[in-house]
Amino acid sequence: MTTQELASSQENMSDTTPTTAPKADLDWPNLGFGLHKADFSIRHTWKDGSWDLGVLSPDENIPINIAATCLHYGQACFEGLKAFETKSGDVVVFRIEQNAKRMINSCEKILMEPVPEEMFIDSVFRVINANRRFVPPYGTGACLYIRPLVIGSAPQVGVKPAGEYVFLVLVTPVGPYFKTGFKPVDLIVVEDIDRAAPLGVGDAKVGGNYAAGMRATLRAKEQGFTEVLYLDAREKKFIDESGPANFFAITKDNQYITPASSSILASITNKSLMILARDMGLEAKRRPIGVDEIFDFAEAGCCGTAAVITPIGSITYRDRKVTYCPDGKSGPISAKLYDRLRAIQVGDEPDVHDWVRVVPE
Ligand code: PLP
Ligand code: COI
């Protein structure tokens, strides 16, 4: 798609809800992390060597060939980012170009046609504009969750790339990923199920990684835990990440540490927190973190777009349990990081790192 075509695609919005429509009638402060039907999604097709201009559609279904590679061979990857309303009424997104770049990496890893960065950003903006009434009002704590997806859409019965792809973006207003919000969660270390292998696709946001983790998460929930903590698949000695989020810890000498591993997703939230931690005067390090170190941390947390920062209240490892938040509240450094991140994301604090983009109407 050329820049000129992109511009004309932005003009072609007459069939959508006006961006000034009154807000949807939702219980904004009490939204969970669920799917609420919005007005429009956008879909593009890659065929015969190029992406089309994309169409906004109110239809929540897509026609798909029963032998499409996404259905049989898992040729599918996605992204997750959030849009917020600011105090002045703008709608802003956080580090969108990082999501665009990561989706290119995910597509390349499973041999799908990558979505160019400019097209990714333009499509996300078009979908947000078509669904402005679902952007939660400033101050409610909710936001618009944006879910871009690429799938192999052409039929193949042999195991090979589809050769035709659909890029779509759907949105839904959401509250916190973990029901408890910014309250501590309880994790269990899982040793008999791996989410990803060191040379596999754990660092790509491909659908199969999440299917691979469902068994472990379900079992953890049945045992009364909130989520799992995965270890490195080769040696089971080092912390990898949680099911839907990266892991970080604050050491007793005030370092922000987070695992170095080839099989975890490169979290944009985590990278941002490392920078914010340094701004606060902490040392921030990415390094292999031995699972035995959990008994020495001052604080620990999960971080991600959906999870934001979710403090970890306890980790159970074999027959031992370590607790970090004896009074049921987050530790002070995690709380400070959370406040700074949220304040930047919703435009309450100056965007000194140039992370926030206003969505042009
Ligand atoms: N790890 C996994 C497995 C995830 O699904 C996510 C969510 O995107 C993250 C980490 C956090 O990444 P980000 O902060 O970019 O959302
Ligand atoms: C996100 O944080 O955006 C994710 O994609 C995690 C997902 C499992 C909800």
C-alpha cells in the first residue's frame, strides 16, 4: 500500500459511526478483561503480492476456507496494545510502533507475510476512530484493548505457508486482566509443562504458544493459584515468564531484574519499566534468574499490556512458598512504577520518552 493509498483509505470512513457519537452505555469502572462487541473491525487481505486497502466491517465473522493453514497448522500471530482517553479528551496509544515491529518478527518466524509498520499503525488508528464511543472515559481505569491478528487464510494440506493472509484488527473495552486488578496474585512454578522451547517460537506472539499454556494455567487455577510461572525448558533452573506476562523482581539492594531468555516474549511494558526504573535511580538488568533466587527478592511482579504491573503476592515452588506482600498490598517500588507507567499512558505525566501517540481523528 502506498502513502497516497493510505491517505485515501482514511478518507473512506463515511460508512462508520461518527467519531463524535456519545459513549457506549457500559459500566466502565467495573469492566473485566472480556470481549464486548464494538462497532467495527478492519480486515486486509494479502494476495498476489500485495496487501489491499482494508475494509471496516460491523461483521464479527470472517469467511474462511476449511483447509486454511491457520486452522490446521497454527499459522497465526497477534498483538495486544491499549488506547486511553486523556483528561483533555484525546485518544492516545502507547508505543504502537513497537507492537508493529514485533508483529513483523512474529510473521517472519512462521513464514507469514509481514504487515508493514505504517500500514499496521494506520489500520489501528482507523479501527479506533470507527469505535471511539468504546474508548472508556478518562478516569474510569478502563481502556480500549486493541487486538491485531495475522492468519494464513489459504488452503494447504501439505505443511507449508498459506501464500494468502488476512490481517485484521478488533477492539474491545477492558478493565484489568487479573480480576484483582492491582492486588497481588499467587503463582505456582510449573515444571512438567513447557510453554516454549529455547530455539522455538516463544519469543513470537503466535497463537500456539497460548494453546500450549492452557493446560498449565487451568490446572493452576483449579489448585487455587492465579497463574503459572514457567522455567527454562532445557534445565528447569531459570525463570522464563508467566502465561500472559513477563516476570520482574526487585532485589533487596534495589535492582530491577528480569529474565534473559530466548523463549520469552520481548514485553514492551517490561522494556518501558526498565527505563522508568532507571529514571527512578534503580539499576535495571536483564539476566538469567535462577528459580532459587525467588526466596531472596524484596518484590516481584508480572508485567504486560493486559497485566500492566500485577504484583506477585506469593510463588509456590515444589513444597515451598515465598510471600512478598504480607499486608496484601504491592511493594513500594512496584507501586511507584505502576503509577508512573499509568500516568504516562493516560497523558497525566509528560511523555519524556516519546512513547505516546495521539490518534488523529
Ligand atoms: N509475555 C507474554 C507471553 C504475553 O502474552 C505478553 C503480552 O503481550 C507479555 C509477555 C507482555 O508483553 P507486552 O508488555 O508487550 O504486552
Ligand atoms: C497482552 O497483554 O496484550 C496479551 O496479549 C496477553 C494476553 C494473553 C491477554
